[in-house]
Amino acid sequence: MTPHRAAVLPHHPPAAGTGGVDEAGRGPLAGAVVAAVVVLAPGQLIEGVRDSKLLSAAQRERLALRIRGEALGWALGRAAVAEIDRLNILNATFLAMERAVAGLAVPPRELAVDGNRAPRFAGFAGVVRTVVGGDRSCPAIAAASILAKVARDAEMLELDAAYPGYGFARHKGYPTAEHRAVLAQRGPCAAHRRSFAPVRAAMPGGACA
């Protein structure tokens, strides 16, 4: 599995612009929560970019390459399963977002965060605003949603190889009927979030090595 890291540094420093912040992985029962920040210039649009949930995996992969090449700056941050269990998923998500923004070599003029709550972003002096449904209305947030989803899906493929039989490559840790059935049969593995009720319920059956 990819070792923990606070963020991936951008490929070149961003100029003044808007940094869109979004996450992937709040709802799953397993795996890290991953956040991304993408900085776009005022009025900049990257062709094809929209809410990651409206795109196929192949489309997201292609757009992630375009975003990394055309954005003024980008970075990733993550919070591991142990941090999710220790902090709760909301605070772990905020931690991942903070790590992503900290990975930018030069901060943008403002940060637009998907949802109705945002972390404090210690050290960031610009404007922070929340945007409900931002992955569908803010190009920078939509771009961030794609990078976060692509990065997290890659991690889940690694977990699928590390813990075969749980189907992580298919359901990406989300509480599908398949995932719940396997969890009830086999018990949780080290990749599962024990602070989540369905995982706790499966623990009396034992955990995998």
C-alpha cells in the first residue's frame, strides 16, 4: 500500500486564483479519506471537467492527467484509517483537506470547499468559502473531486491486492450488499474503519490477519 504522506506537492507553483477543495471516501467502511485541492486561474475551464460522480473511471483517469497538466497548481492529502477511527470521519476529512492545501507551494487567493463546513486551514490568509453542491457548480471543486477520486480508487486497488476476498477493487470500500456480506462472513481486516457501525457489528466474527 502507498505509504502515508501529508500531501503531494504540485508540479509548479500556482498564481493567484481559486483553489477548489473536495474529498473522496467519507462514506466507505474501509480505506483512507483522500482530499484534493486544484487551483485554477479566474475564468479558467478545463474541458470535460465536472462532478466526478458523473464520470466513468476511464473518463476520470483521462481528466486527471489533463487537470494536472493545465491547472495552476494541485495537491493531495489523506487521512489514514487509524486517524479516521481516532478523530471521527468529519475531523479526519478536514485533516486530509488541510494536508492537501499545505502541499501547495504558493497558496491561492481563495479556497472554495465543497459542502457547508470547512476546516480552519491554519496558516492560510486568504478567503475560505463553502459551496454546497460545489462539485457541480465550481470548476475548481469539480477538478478536485476528480483528483481525489482517482487517487483514492488507486489506493483501493492496492488494498484489494493486500486483502483479497473483500472485493475492494469493485466496491471501493463502500457499504454495498456484497461488501456487507463478506464483512459479516469474514470479519474486518486492517483496512476497515472500526469506528463505523457495520464494521463494529462484524467484529465478533473475528478479524483477518
